[in-house]
Amino acid sequence: MIVKLLHEKGLKSEHAYTAAVASIGLSVASWCGSIKAESAGTARADRWGIFVGEWAPTFFALGLALANYEREHDHLHTTAH
């Protein structure tokens, strides 16, 4: 139901995969930046990197769900015509 709604709103599997890869990159960048922040006295600055890194599996799962929906949707429309 949610996947159908997202597909109808224009979200494609490629968008979700791109968001997953971007969240991995942002997580690494945040982690690298946290090293400097922690040396400056900000305790547990790496938590932001861990938080952002946990988005990637969700985006990958959403991408897979959308890819399956797109494949089924395309199959139904090609066999109907």
C-alpha cells in the first residue's frame, strides 16, 4: 500500500538506492568530523554518524520494494496491451 503510494507520487527505486548510498557517505563524513569534535570536547559526537548510517538499510529495503512493484507494474501493463 505504501509502496504503491510512493510509486504514484513519483518515487522510483533508483531514488531510494541513491538515498541509501548518500546516507552511507554522510555517515562516514559525520564520523570523520566527529573525531575533531570529540577532541574539542563534544562528548559522543559520533552518534550522529551512527544515526545517519542506520538509514541506509531502510532506504535499500524501500528500493527493493519499489523495484519489485515497478517490475510487477510494468509486467501487468505490457501483458494488458
